[in-house]
Amino acid sequence: MGKERITFSTRRFLVGRAGPFPRVVFREEVMQALDRYSHLHSAGEQGGFLIGRKQDLKSAEQYEILVERFVPIPQRSGASRLVITAEHYASVQSALERAGRGEQIVGWAHTHPGFGVFLSHFDREQHERFFPEPWQIAYVMDHQTPERALYHVLAGEWKRLPGYYVLRDMAANEIGIASPGGSSRWLKAVLAVLVVGLLVVGGTYGYSLVRELYFNPAVTQMAADEPVEPPSPPEEEQVQEEAAVQEQPPAQPVPAQTSLTPPSTIPRYTEYVVERGDNLWTIAQKLWGDPSLYRVIAEENGITNPSMISVGTVLKVPVEPRSNE
């Protein structure tokens, strides 16, 4: 009895709905890594770089963005926001150039645990500084909702993409076509006869049905609550991520590690006395001109209800929350 031969193909599954250019495609293992990362870092904003390729297309869409890896950025636990530095970017870019596989930094991803998917004023400033190309993307995750969103900016205009694709490698037996070693030609012949029979007998309806079920497998939307694989131990995850970034050509020695340690991010603080009519949103607007930074004040002072603060309360606030870029 011959051994069973397993062959592989790829399928694209649509998350959300198909929308205007650009088309973004995530490898399935990248989406799984992002989901695990979001669940493991459930306090504060954490994130990292999206690594992949910009692939040119011979169509009106011009190109598509393929995301193949995720590289986390070292960040203190519970930080109120993800801070990307020039050192982070240069370290990853240098590692990609040494690997020589043609990969690029195609964007970034970060978590918004418990407060929705959006890009704050600070997030947009960081994106425009480090990811200025129109094909570079920003992916935001909130595992508590759960929600995910994908953004890019073109000519100064920010756009949320309505959907994206997940690329999955599928074995032939996953889609109902197992190929025993000595009978593959016979199976193909039988399938061909069945297809022709359906086309002849069914006419237009048969053609539509066969095209729908066999020749043009439709992408299906992934459920937002799809079970997530159990997370790997943090130590193993870190070792795998560092090895992915630091991969070297066989002829060259692999460096012991790629340093991505950011400079000190300890801000200078001052005090603010709460006045009548104040809340954390108005205080953030008054101090920094951005009410969305209210969560920085809440975090530093252990405030759970931002709208309930007493007159005369002395708050500890950073002098300039953006000074730790």
C-alpha cells in the first residue's frame, strides 16, 4: 500500500470586508503571534515592528503589503503608551540588512487594552516620523473588546482600512483532496470528468456552482472571537523573536544579541492642584493640548474614575509627556 503524499497550497481569508487599495496580507502565524502578544501584555501599551515585503502587482492596485514577522520593542510593563526611538528603528533595520532577505519594516503594531482601537495624536506623530511611506501601516489591538483596526496615511490623510487578508498554508487533505502515491493521475481524471459533467448538465447554474466551490474558493471572514492558541512561555517567545531578527547568512557568525534597549524614559514631574470644574480630560488639554493623554495622569496617580476628582487634590503629572521619545 503506497504512502500518502501530502501537498500544500495557500488560501487567503478575508477579515472584515474587501476595500480600496492598499491590500494588506498577514501570514497566519503572524496573526497568532500578535494575538498571543496582546493577551500576554494586558496592562499598558506594548507593541513592535511589522516585518515583511511590499510586492508590486500588475494591476490597478499597484502593490500589496505582505506581513511576515512581528518584532516586539522592549518596553516597561504597564507603560501608558508605546514609545519608539530612533535606536529601536535603526537596530531592526540593521539586522534586516545583514540578513539580506529583502525584508522591510512595513509598519508597526501596538495594544490598547480596554480603551478601544484608534490612533492618538501621539501615535500619529510617531507613525509619521518613523513610517512615512503610504504603504507602511499601523495595526491596533484591544484584546478586551476584542477589536482590531488597520490604518495608513496618504498625503496627510489618515484612513482606516475596512479589512485585510490572512494567508494560510493548507495541506491538500485539509481541502478534501488526499493524493495516494500511485493514483494521483486517476483521481485528477475522475475530478475532471465530474467537473465537465456538472458543466454540461447544470448549464449556467452548474458553472456558477463549480466555480464557486472548486475553481474560485471564496475567502471567508475570520470570526473575531476565534479561539487563540495557548500562549508560549515568555522566555521561549523572546528567544524565537530575537533569533528571527538576528538571523545571519551562513558564512557569517551570528551576533550574540541585537540590542533594542531604549534610553531612559523616566519623565520629570510637577504638581497640579485640581480647580473647580476640572476633570482629567480638561487638565490634559490645559497642560499638553491633547485630552487623550488623560490616561497618563490617571496612571501616575492611581485614579480609576477620571471624571471623579476632588477640588484641591494635588496631582503628580509629567512636565512633558512626549519628552521620553
